[in-house]
Amino acid sequence: MEVRVFDYLFLIASITLTSLPKTESPIQTTIMVQNTQQPALSLNVNLLEVYETLIPPPGAVENYPVGHAVVRLRLENSTLNHLNINAQKVELKQADNNKILISQVVQPFNLAGLQIFEQGFYLTNAQGFSGAKKVKAVFTYEFHGKSYSVESPILDVVPTL
């Protein structure tokens, strides 16, 4: 009998609660959809190949050696917001003393929300690499008013004949 009384009271309470007028909650809750621990911008610089052509091909001008480098830049916007990256330059530097061997000015990037952007650079130097054995690529940019630079892993210069 006690179970039936309890069931009856529960039924009355639930009918009473559902028949009350509904009001909006004065407290609004914000739901975070972004992970605040993850940086807004992920950037990766890879030096894919570096070689120095020592001898000109038959019939070519005698402006040799010539240095060549292929650099890949990857930017990833992990937010829903647009990001403006004031890219400044891509440089090829000697690994042991940071002497600049090649420098190229880069245009600014505008990334949409959740966009992944990749760009390749083919850098040449008409004077060669002046005996440099190991080099690295350095990308310099400005983001939110601060200046940054990102380096690639070091690669050996491969001489070609």
C-alpha cells in the first residue's frame, strides 16, 4: 500500500510541475566550442632539398656555382576566426654561423577559419653557397603584433656537377 501512495504522490507532483507556465532562465550559459589549450596558429617550415650546381651545362653562361633550395611552408588555423599573418621573409642561412645565403620577401597571408595553407618556395642564389656544408630555412613573420621566426631542420648541401 505504501508503494501505491508514493506512486500517486509522484504522479500528482509531475502533473503539477508540467502544468506550470514555462519561463526563460535569466542565466545564459556560454558553451565553448574551441579548445583554449590549443594555439590558434600552427606553423611548420620544411627544407625539402638543397643543392649547389658547380659546373654550367654546355652552352650556358659561366655564372656558376648556383645554389638552389626548395622550402615548404605549412600554416594551419585551428580556430573559427580569420587570422592575418604578416609574413615577412623566407631565408636560407648557414647552420653554423647564421650567415644569410638567400632571402626572399613574402606577402602577408589571410587564413579563414579552420584553413590549412601550404606554399612552396624555390630559392636560387647566383653566387652559390660559398662553401656552406649545412643550411636551414628560416621563416620570419608577425602575428598579433609580435615578431616570430621558425626554423627548418638542418640539411646538407649536395653538390651537383
